[in-house]
Amino acid sequence: MPSLEASRAALQRLFLATPVVDLARLFRTLKTKSRMTVFRRLKEVGYLSSYTHVGRFYTLADIPRFDEHGLWFHGGIGFSKVGTLKETVVKLLEDADAGQTPTELEQLLRVRVRNTLVILVHEAKIAREPFERAYLYVSAQSERAAKQISARRKQLPEKRDTAPVLTSAMVVEILVEVIQTGQTRVAPPRVVAKRLNVRGVSVSTEQVQEIFVRYGLKAKKKGD
């Protein structure tokens, strides 16, 4: 096996040519089959393991140019300034002012995180909150989590009352159209609405449906 200085030089040449390598390449470079020896040499020069691909890729600590989230990618292989996938998820959630959804995390990390999130919640390292028919993942610290949830709620578009507004005039027009048929079982709401629109009365199918419900009217079925 090469000496310490020779090993350091060999690693520097290797990573200069190939910024990211696997264990097999390291074995060949250091001329050893001992994992312990390889990692001892890597530790001496400073290294990082990928958080993707089950941590089986390595780079020197001074090679990555991390983005604002502390992430660096090389050919689809991801490295994190803080280490493993679990550690990275915890850090991202702690830093996120409005928490993160699983989809948002996966877009950032470029890997699936659903199982990791479940494990971290079970370990009480993060927390989750039911939010808009899904889960919002937040800090394990309750005070921080409360602020994140509040910030996320403020990001939601203002909900408007979309229920159709019926004026008295609209109600009269709809009932007149029904009465003119002379039947208790009348055309479906969409048909009634269409007829009224042709006559210049602007009503929606939903508005007609509301009147049907209010006055117990039933639409005529085929064959009646």
C-alpha cells in the first residue's frame, strides 16, 4: 500500500480527474481492499459521502460548490453540506420559513423522501401538520413549527365565496319557467338555465339547482 503522502497525492489526482467516485475506484487508486484503510485516508484529506444512491459515492470536502440550500449535484449524484439524507431533511425543514411539503422537498433533493419523512416524524426529529388535504412538514420545535404553519397559511390564496348569489328576480324567473311547463317534474336544471339564458335571463345551472332543492322540485327523467 502507498505511504501516507503517496496516498494523498493519488487521491488528489483522482478527484482532480473525476470529482465523484465510488468505493471500487478508491480501492484501485489506493491499491488496497481494506475499507478501513480507504476511509482512514479519506478522513485525512476530508471527504463527503453522497446523500443519494445510498451514500455510495464520495468527493473531497473542498470540491462541492453548494447552493443556497447546502446542496451540490454532479451527474445526478447529490451531496449535502450537513451529511446524510436524514440530516439534510431535518436541516431543510428547520430553515424553511413556511415548512415544506413532500413534493417541495423531493424537487429540492431530487430523490424520494416519503419514507424518510415518516421515520423522522417517528423519531421526533421533525413534525407534520395536516394541511390542505395533505401534510406540511415542519420543525420539531413547537414554537418554530407554529411560525412555519402560520407563514404557510398566509401563502394560501384568499378564499372567495363562490356560491351563486340568487336575487329575488332570478328566483321569480326560474319559478315562472317551471310553472309554464304545468308539471311537477320538469326539465333538468341545465336545460332550464339554457332556456332562461336564451330569453336573456343570466342564470347558471348551479343557481337553478339551488331553487330545485329549495322548493322540492324534481327533474323529469327519460321515459317519464
